[in-house]
Amino acid sequence: MKPMNDEQRFTEAPEATESTINDYGVIGDCRTAALVSRSGSIDWWCLPHFSGPGFFAGILDRQRGGRFSVAPADQSQGSQHYIAQSNVLQTVWPAAGAQLRLTDAMVIPDASKAGRLLAQRELLRSIEAVDGPVEIDIYYAPRPDFGSADIKLKRLGAYSWGCSYRDHFLLLHTDLELELTDDARAVCGRVRLDPNEPRYLSVTYVRNDMAVILPLGESARKRMDATVAWWQAWSRHCSYEGPYRSAVMRSLLTIKMLSYSLSGAIVAAPTSSLPEVVGGTRNWDYRYCWLRDSAMTLEALLAMGYAAEARTYLAWLLHATQRTRPRLQVLYDVYGHGNIREKVLDHLSGYQGSRPVRIGNGAWGQKQLDVYGSVAMAALRYVEGGGHLSRAGRRMLRGLGKTVCRQWQEPDRGIWEIRGGSHQHTYSKVACWVTLDCLLKLADQEHISVPVEKFRRTREKIANTIEQQGFNRETNSYTAVFGEDIPDASLLLLTYYGYCDADDPRMVGTFEYLERHLSHGALMHRYTLDYDGFDEGENAFGICSFWAVEYLALAGRLDEAIERFEALLGYANHLGLFAEEIDVTSGALVGNFPQAYTHVGLINAALAIDRASAEKIRSQESGARGQE
């Protein structure tokens, strides 16, 4: 290894390779996550947890956001892959007669090392030249609090540099010869790596604690290997052997990575303000936990064989919702706190100029009646999977039913969090029906005690109202809002929730109406472009596109479901990851990334195809026996 000479020393930041959302992989430790581009740059990392302050946010502003780049001196993009059945990422670049291999992991502490001094978080980067020497550039520039903090890096010995921000401390430790830039705001260097001699960069984080410098060399390799082994051991618990297992497994690994191990919560995405339309204003913070997809998430976990994760997730749901009972909020943070104030970061330019950049999410204060149905269905799915409800959980669920009986007739903002006025949303009424239907099923199975007759009468009233006001006879479809003709992809869930059979003429008509107005090939928008009051339009919504697959499978239209599903898989990035939305013109990923609930949709769509395929085989076998 040879250090840079004086002529090679950086006095200002090197030019950053422009990366799109498609170009990123993600690493994490079930507490926080970082985005790693194909050019070797960590452009997003919040600490100490998903919704904490950003220390690297270069994806939102190349100049101010902060980044940590390791790449060949020519700054080219490499190829990426995950080490099999893990969330440890490798980026590989070809070089003249050689190869540069970068391995990135968020280290998961080995439980057997209890009592050993460990950092609260460690991001570990292993760099190796293969078959020949390679010259690399390194640039490490943390920018705490999304670039708003004015910090200086301080050398702590020959190979370590510290960064303090309030009670946060970030430390870089390496076995490479690097230097501070003149302004002390970055550490950088150009280094020639000799072949087959791995080098390491370890970034450790503590808060309100002593800084920890972890050993490198063989010890770092063991931490990397242990992290790979942990993920692979977790993956082996997957019981799914159906079609598209590779895509399902990557989705499962992504969902697990986006779970917060200290509470069981699952964040929608680890990022904030990645735009739904590039250059637009729909730039929201998704580093929180939404209730609306809880039933689908829990079902996916149970079906894949992860009962422990499902139990922990439901426990978090019931704990978080107790904080605001009898009212449920739309979203909570990983600890179950609900006051999530929205703030605009004016100093950041945004992803490809998409402003405003926001942190926090103002939707927390909205009224959305659909969340009651999601939580009740999650509880029912859990019990049907062999789980048991605590006394506090039973009491909380009973309170949800009483709240729905009082509020179901009220207008709300709907599942899509429209930031205009409240309306009588059809899907919200269906979700209220689902709440009571699930609680009545739990009562029939003697899992909870509820006022049965009251819940039954109210359930019937809700259904009658939906049929009279939520179904438009002219369009032959259920619609987004009572008395209107607005299409809404959430209506595909009427079959999933058991409100309306897939082959019911009203449901068939609804699917056909949604196809005409919302579909773009295999992709599906969630509503028409002008519905939410924004004037820049919107792209196709990932989970809605998979809902359409699931509906087709439930309707027995297996060939259509398979064709659509396989077309959707083609929109994943090179690592099999999906964002919130997909640009219908270019096919590019847009919105926050990776999006947990797009991956939940993928899993449940694959499950629906698997079940429909098995049902088709049973039907064919039954028909063959009947002809004998």
C-alpha cells in the first residue's frame, strides 16, 4: 500500500459521480440503514436510528449533504451484488489486469461477545485489490444534522478521526494513509492497493457514551463474516418454497433490515424526500411506521415462517396504538411516539433539484379511518397463525371497535393522506366494516369479548351505506369517494379483506374500471393524476401494481397474474430492490427507497400466485378423477 503524495492530496471535494435512485444498494443492522451507490459512495445514513439526524445525505445535496466515497481513481460505476442470502453488499470494479472489490456491512454485534466493549453502531468497509494493484480515491465527509451543523474533524492518533455533534460522536478508523483536508471538514486520500491485501475503514458511532475504536485486520474480517453468517442464518428460517423464491427472499431481507429490533416496528423506508416525481414537490419523510399496511405485513411474515417477527411486530402495533387510544394515528416513530412535526430543510437542494426537502411528516395528525381495519385484521391474522392476545391487547382491540362504531360516518383524509379537505372515502368505510368483522370473528373464536349485537348491527349499516353510496352504477365500479366517479387502486383490497369476492360482478366491474383509468401496462397508479391537488402528476405506485396481481390470482386469472407479476419484477433495480413508485415513462424508480411495503406487496402477490397455482392443480386433478 502506498499513500498519496503532496501533489495528490485533495484540498477540496473531488467531483461526485451523479447517481440515480436505481443505482443504490442498502445495508443495515435492524436499527438504521445506509445507501451505497454503484460508484462506492455512502450518500445516506441517519443515526442512531432510522428517523435520527442524517450524518450523510449526499443523495439530497451533493455539496452540503455529506458522503463517504471509496472508488477507483477513475470514479467509474461498478457492479453490485449481495453476498448470498444476506444484506452485506459488494461493489466490484474491473481495472487494468485487476479488480477492486468493496464489501460494505452494517455490523450486527455477535451476542456471544457480551461484555466486550462495542460501539452502538459500526459501518464496516473492506477494500481489496484482486489479481493486481489498484489506485483508489477515498473521501469521507460527514455532515451532521442533514448538513446544517458546522463541524470540524479532529485527528485522534495516526489512523483515526472524530466528529462531534451535540451528544453524538462519529469516529473513522482505518489502516490506510489518509489526511484531513485544509478546512478539516473531510478526510481523504489517493492510495495504491497491493493485490490480495484487504484494507478496512470502520466508522463507529456512540451517543452519550465513550468513543470506541475497534480493531481492524483479522478482527474486522471476523466481524464482517459474523454479520454475513447472521443474515444467512436468519434467511434459512424462510419456509417458502413457491415460485419466484429469489425475489421473495430479497424482499424479506429488505423488510427485516427495515425493522427496528429494539421495538419490532417496521419503517416504510429508510429515506426522506426522495421525490415521487423528479423536480416535483411530493417529497415526504418515510422513516416512520404506518399502520395502513400492518395486516399485509404481518400476513407476509407469518406465511414465510417468521412467527417471532410477526409477534414482535403486533406487540409494537398494540403498544404504539395504546399511546393515543381510543384514537389511532396514521403513523408513529420506531418507539411508538406520535408527535412527528414536519420541517422543511431550506439549505438542501433536493434530489436532482426536487424541493422542498422535508423531515418529519405532517400526516401524523390526520384522521384516517382505514387504520382501524388494518390493525384489527393484523390481530386476526396473528391469532389465525397460532398467536395469542394479551389482556391489554384484547382491551385495546375492543376499544377500536367501539371507536369505529362512533366515528365510521365521519369524513376523513383517506388511505392516501390527501392534504386537502376530508371526504367520505369508500375504502375508509370498508376498513371500518373490516374492523368490526375481524373483531366479531375473534369473538366467535372466544379470543376477545365484544358487544356482539352492536358490532353486527353497525357492520350491516356500514355495508348498506357502502353499497348505496360507494358504488357508482354508471361506471359499474366502487369509487374513491361517495357519490363520485374517481378511481382508487385501494379498492382492489375489497377482495383481500373479504368484503367482496373477486368474481362478484361489482368487483369485476371495479377492476375493469381501474384498469381503464389507472393502469399503464403492468403498472398501476393509485388514483387519477389531479385527485390530490398537486399539479405535477404522479407515477405508478409499487404496492398498487402488486395488488392488481393479487386480485387477478384471487379471481382465478392465473395466467394474467403471472404475466403481470413477471413484468413488474423487471422494474426492480440491479439488486432486486423497489422504491415507492415507478416512472411510467422511463421505468426508473422514484420515491423513497427501498420501500418496505412495495416489497410486502411483492411477497403477498407471489403467495397469491402460489395458492392459485395449487388450487388450479387440485381442480385439474379432481376433474381427472371425475372422468375416470
